[in-house]
Amino acid sequence: MHDESRRIEERVQRLHDQRIKTAVYAATVPFQVEAWQAPGEPVPFEEAAAASYEPFAMGTPWGPPWGTTWFRMRGQVPREWAGKRVEAVIDLGFVGDWPGNQAEALVHLTDGTPLKAVNPLNQYVPIANPATGGETVDYLVEAASNPDILADNFSKVTPLGDKLTAGDKPLYTFRAADLAVLDEEVWHLDLDVQVLRELMLELGEHDPRRHEIAHALDRAMDLLDLDDVSGSAAAVRESLKPVLSKPAHASAHTVSGVGHAHIDSAWLWPIRETKRKTSRTFSNVTSLADEYEDFIFACSQAQQYEWVRDNYPKVWARIQESVKNGQWAPVGGMWVESDGNLPGGEAVARQFVHGKRFFMDHFGIETKGVWLPDSFGYNAAYPQIAKLAGNEWFLTQKISWNQTNRFPHHTFWWEGIDGTRIFTHFPPVDTYNARFSGEEMSRAVRNYAEKGGASRSLAPFGWGDGGGGPTREIMERARRLADLEGSAKVVVEHPDDFFAKAREEYPDAPVWVGELYLELHRATYTSQARTKQGNRRSEHLLREAELWATTAALHAPGYSYPYEKLDRLWKTVLLHQFHDILPGSSIAWVHREAEAEYARVARELQELTAEALAALGPGGPRVFNTSPRDRAEVIRTEDGAPVYVEVPASGSAPLTDAEPPQPVTVSGRVLDNGLVRVEVAEDGTLASVRDLRADREVLAEPGNLLRLHTDLPNYWDAWDIDKHYRNRYTDLLDASSVTVVEQDPLIGAIRVERDFGKGSKITQTITVRAGSPRIDIETDIDWHETEKILKAAFPVDIRAPHSSAEIQFGHIQRPTHTNTSWEAARFEVSGHRWVHIGEPGYGVAVINDSTYGHDVSRTVREDGGTTTTVRLSLVRAPRIPDPEADQGRHRLTYALLPGATIEDAVAEGYALNLPLRVADAAGAPAPVVSVDGEGVTVEAVKLADDASGDVVVRLYESRGGRATGVLRTGFPLAGAQVTDLLERPLEDAETADGGVAVALRPFQILTLRLRRA
């Protein structure tokens, strides 16, 4: 037989694209359209309905950036369309090839009922099926003219990312608004041909099935009357039935499809626009559920549900009905799909607490899995946190984006730092916006790493980020692929059902231990430093407010614990931990608002803490210590005078002078407190740091070396830092001044000022305090660089085989060598309050109050010694998607801690981030809780969420070893229970001598509910 493949393939493509597809709508009649441009921000429906509308013609430009235009569309279904399937079809003038991230609209009836959204790949609104003819159609359409920030694939700097800089030139040209007859036979033929053609092209050239499909399509095209596509469509479809009905192979891979609409809670649009995106997408989804009984939609992010509940009650009611019908599946159990690395441990716990409670309260459903397809790597504490929140499975896809190494599994057990394992799946279809194309189905089978061990994978399908979610076309593809020879089999089902089957099929799946590090998007640990600092400060202020509010509730008659305020503030912080806000990868508008929100949160939390302390009654100046370790350190009084104080963990003490071990001396540029001696060089670097206790020099080379690198990644500016950034740099060694600014027995400080680059300036104050080996470097940066990253280096004379970085509820060790490509790919990593390096008998920690990104490397010197260098990433200057990212003022503190153990790093990390607080208050007789036993660390103290008055304490083992101790209470204890994160009892805790016995394995998290006598 002659090879006719090319002719057939080209014929089928042309006839499909130019004749079949264009005949899907058999007849159209234009709407009469009027328009009203809403001034400023979006307005309620009632205001839009009462507005004055002007005639609007198709082909007219509309929509200034971030504007809202309301269109009134009126029409009447022609009488001759009786019995037909009639729809509205609206093309707002969509641009580019993205299904979302641009013009979108929500169609309402005149009474305000939302019907359905209009999106680039979902342009229809059902009217009647069948029509009676003569129906009057009257719509009010809220159209958002959001700019296409993705234009040119992020290759150009754009001012469109903020309404303050975007201008007012119309972005779109309205193409069409029609009443239309959907020719269902042609529409189905369109899908038949698409599915068969795509399958054919994915099969091997020597596969008989490929040629069978090709010749069947060729014969079918012979039956297509080009002058009457509609009239011949049924015959063409009938001819294709034999090849569409051949069953899949018995061993075919099974793809479990679940509807999905990944909606970033903010990204290339502000939060206010996400509120509207959710309403549009969710109205689409509930409309689709009415058409397809077998449709199931998985949706995460409780915050988005709450927005719809509060702003679109009619859509909310439809969601509730779909949940009852089993077609809508709440998943994920988190307040938002947060970043996977940067939120603190307690914040991750609260993501689950608030998320799961929302779904239980409003739907009576407890979600079973973690749904995080798009975060930029996942910390190694997740398995334990997820399991303690009642989760059984974990889903993500993003690790497939690795720049260097291919992750070896798709279905596996993920083991965290404490040993907890959770069943985990990465969809091999390699997208969370699947549409069941032939290429996607082939990719899912080809990629699947578990062949021979398992035979099923998950595929979330639907258009995200304003694309409107799943479509009827995707559902039709799923039906055709349910059992089709040559393809994987598709079944639409709930994610819980997929995970149950996958686990049953593959109980001995391989194990991956430790973090799921994404070998890409490493700059998200640093970009938008003020947003990250706002998050860090908010987390610690929340801890303070809860502890002292609990103290006041226990000891101050008449004080009322601020449940509602704390709940609201927590949710604000959790929202801003979304995986494009906290990582710094959103447009300028998002980060401008985030910084304002963090400032508001800080003010409110400071007020709550002040109110709680005031409720304790007057008692003279008193020092309050929120951290979980006893403190002996220098603070300043109101008049600025330094005082050395001693304060118990989670408790308070009178503001009285204590005797420090040894005073600070200042001689030239040398600071000495008997524990460390610090010499500042003429260029402002640390020429020497000598640990006087160990009698050893800490630095191998000058420390606190500020290095400015050129930083232009290959693609994603705000997201990525590529390895080549190391090759071009300037060391900032020209100090304009090095000055002693404080010389006191309790404090010695030297200020270093530098000017550099494009008018940037750094002022650093290097401080040594009595009684502490910690060397603080308070840093004020006035930053005006572009496409640069600033790092601070500490080359330490230590041979460290690995570094330890604090993460959620513990720390993680990473090799300092680059033996394999896996280690080499970790050239930029994240950590929280500290990084520690050590050799047997000696260690050094670098502490920080607001940075996350860092790198650790080592070299062997000519003298045979090893230099291990820790470098903090302080600030970047990407230009896309925010052209002004990080520009302006930054104030932060980091510190060098010589002679540090892991326990020292933990203690000083808390101390730097939780400054001692002075207040005119009586203080409590004793801390709410105290712990006897090293390594047992208190992370949170609060009243139980059910307002029972019980005290909830969250502890963890922080050193990486076993720990035992006794938790004692500052109130009469009637009993104690071990609970999950949602404060539900798991077992009774062992009480003895008025306390609770605690025994923890390495990095174990323990939540105790304490009943008051």
C-alpha cells in the first residue's frame, strides 16, 4: 500500500479547521448592545443596573486597563429557531493564546442573577434547549478589561501591573455578541474528529492503529458535503463509530480526571480581581454540572469560597447544591494554596486549621488531602503537619519544572524530617490545566515513572486563572477517551477515589525523604523583600498577641479574649502567604497592597498586645518575653538607655538592672565583651571575629562582605536566579565612613556607610552587647539598582559537611559539597530564622529577622583548612512583572553567632525575631506554661478555638534528637489531652505533679489541650 499519511493528515486538518469547526453555529443574530463605563473600581450590580447606557457598536475599542465596562445586551430568539439549541456567543476581543489573564465577563439576568462567565475558550451562555422561538433575552454583562501581562512571554517590562501606572488607553476591541444556534451534530463531529486526529498523530508510524484511524478519517471526509456540513454530519459521524468504539487495551494506563480551575489568589491581577474571577469560574462550573451528571470539580482555597459566599450569594447557593450532589469536591483543606517554603510552622498549621474548619462548617466535609499543584517547592515538615491536620494524601505537579534533575517518581511515599510519611502523587500529564488532548494523554503515559508497579495517574482538567475552568468540550473528550484503543483510559472521579485506588494498587510505593526542592524559581526566597518582612513580622506579632491575650484571659478579671479579631488577622496573613504574593512574583499592585495590609495588621496586633498587658493592671515598667527560651540580654528603656535584664521564657520580670558577666570595651574599631572580640576593617568588613571562649578565630576571610551580583535569569525575572549570576559581581569595599557610634559598658557599636551603584546607599550598625556572643548587623538599604542581587557573606573557618537551616518545626540539613547534580542544583536555598554550620565541637550560626534565601559553599585553602561560607540574599531588583520591585528603603537585621550549637541558633533566632517588650503592667504570677527539658520548644500558646476556656499549647522538638520534659502551667490544671491541629482529642496526656509529661521523637509536633481547674 502506498503511504498516504501526509495527504490524509493535511486533508483532515484543513477540513476540520476550515469547514467543520466553522459550521458549529448554524445561524446567528446580533444582540443590540449598549455600554456603560464604571468609574474607578468595580461597582455592585444594583449600581450598574441603574446606570445610563449608550449605544455600542461591534468593532469598537473598549476597556481601559483594570477598568470595568457594563454591557446591556438585548435580543429575541427568531421564531424559526424553535426546537433548536440556542446560545449567546460573546467575543470581547480576546487576545493571545492564554485562556485567562485578560478580558473576562460575568453575564447576569436583569434581576442580578449571575448566569455564566465568558472567557477566551468558553464564550457561550446557554439560552434554551430546545428553544420555543420568540424568547426575549436581556443580559447585563460585567466585563473586566484586565491587561494581558503575559504578553510577549514576560520578555518586556510593562507599566500595566498597577492601575497607578497603566494609563487609560482601551485594550480590547469587541468582536461579536450574537444569539446563535448550536448545531449539535456538527459540534459532536468536531469533537470526534479532534479526538481521533490527535490520537492518530501520537501513535507510532508503525502502529497499525494509527493507519486504521487515518484511513477511517479519510473515508469519513469523503462523506462530508462541503456545501452542507450540517446535513452530512450525521453520516460522517456514523462512519467514524467503528474506530471510536474500539476498546482500550486491557493493560492501558488509567487517567483519573477531575475538573479543576487553578485560580491564583493574586498574581498578574490584584486580590479584588480574584474575587471576581472566582465568581465567574464558579458560575461556569455550576452551569456545567447542570449539563453533565458525571462531572466532578475539585476546588481548594477556602478563602475563595468565602469571597463568593460574601459577594455572590446566588453563586454560593449553587456551589452548595453541587457539593450536595457530589459534583463539587472541596479539596486541599488550606485557607489558600500557600507558598511551600516561606510561611512559618505555626502559619502552615493555621492554613489547615482555618481551611479545614471552613469546609466542615459550611459543607460538613472534612477534606482528606493537600492540594498544592503550583507552589515553588515543599518543605520537609509538610508530611507531619498534613497528617496532624487529618490529611491522607498530598498532590503537586510543580516539581516537574526542575531545571536540572528529573524527579524519579510520580506516585510515592513522602517522608518528612520527623519520619512521618504521606502518600503523594505528581500527575505525569505534567499540567494542572489539562484538556485531554492526544498529546497530553500520550505524555501522561510516556512520563509515568511507576510503570510495572502501578497503572493510574491523576489529571486535573480545565482552564485556570480566569479561563473559566472545565468546559463541555473537555468533558466530551473525556467521554470519548473513556475506553478507546490506542489511548489511556479516562475516568472522571473524585481525587479521594483516585488516591484510595492508587494506594491500594501500590502500597509499597518508593519513599522520598526530605524536602521537595524545586530546581527553579529560587529567587522567590528573596524577591519583594518588604512583603517577606511583613509576613515574618506578622507571624511573630500574632504569636505575641495570642500569648499575652491568653495570659490576660487567665489572670485579668473582665478581660475578653479577642477571638474574632485574631481570627480575622490570621486569615489576612494566611491570604498573603499565597504562592504568588509571599514569593514576590506578583504585579506591583499586589505588593503595594500587601505592604499596606501588613502595616495595618502590625498596628492592630500591637494594640491587641498592649490591651492584654494593660489588662494585667499597673505594676511599673516590666519586661515581657514572648520567646520560648529564658533571656538575659541588653535592651533599651524609653529614654534610650541600655539595661541588662533577665526574663523567663514566655513570662515577664521587673525592669531592673542585672549584672552582666563582663562590660563591653571599645578600642578604635575593636568591640570586646569578654565573649567575642570583633575588629572592623577600614573598608567596613569584619576583619576578625575571635571567639574568646573557644580561643579561636571564627573567620577565614573578611566577614560581612557585601557583594553585588548581576542578576538576569534566562526567563522569569522575579522567580528565578540562575547559576550564572555568580560570574559577574562587585565587592562593596569602599566605605564612605566607619564610625564608633556607641561606647557604653552594655553596648558597643560601629556604623559603616557605603554609597554604590545607581545612587544606592547602605548603612550598617555592627553591635556587640554585654553578656552575648551575638554580633548584630542592623542594615538600612536605600536601593536603586536594577537586575542585581545583594548578598552578605560570612566565610567561616569550619569544615562543615552540611549546613542546617531552620524550617517549619525543625531544621533541614543540606550537603555543602556538590558531588552530584542534585546537590549542585541547590545553589540557592531557603531557611527561616537561622543557618548553622559546624564541625565536631564547634559551630557558627547566621541569624536573621526577615530574609529567607541563602547559599552555603566551601573551599579548601592552601594551608589545608576549609572555609565554609554562608551568604544571605538581602535584596534583588527584578523588573518583570513589577518594574519597580524592591526599589526604595529596606531595614533589616542579621547576626553572626560564634560558638553556636543548634540549640543556641534556635534560642537566638527566636530572640532576634521576638524583641523583649517593655510595658507598664503587673505581669502574671507565672508564665502560662513553662517547660523543663532541653529541646522541647513552645511554638504557640492560645485559648481553644471553641471558646471553652481551655488553653492550647503547641510544642515541637527543635534540636533533631529525642527530648523529654515536663510542661508546667501557671494556672491550676484539671486535665490534659493530646489533640490534632484542629484541637480534636487524640488521647489523654500523662499528668504528674501538676504538669504534663512530654516525650518527643526528633522534630515531633505535639498539640496539648489543657483544661483549667
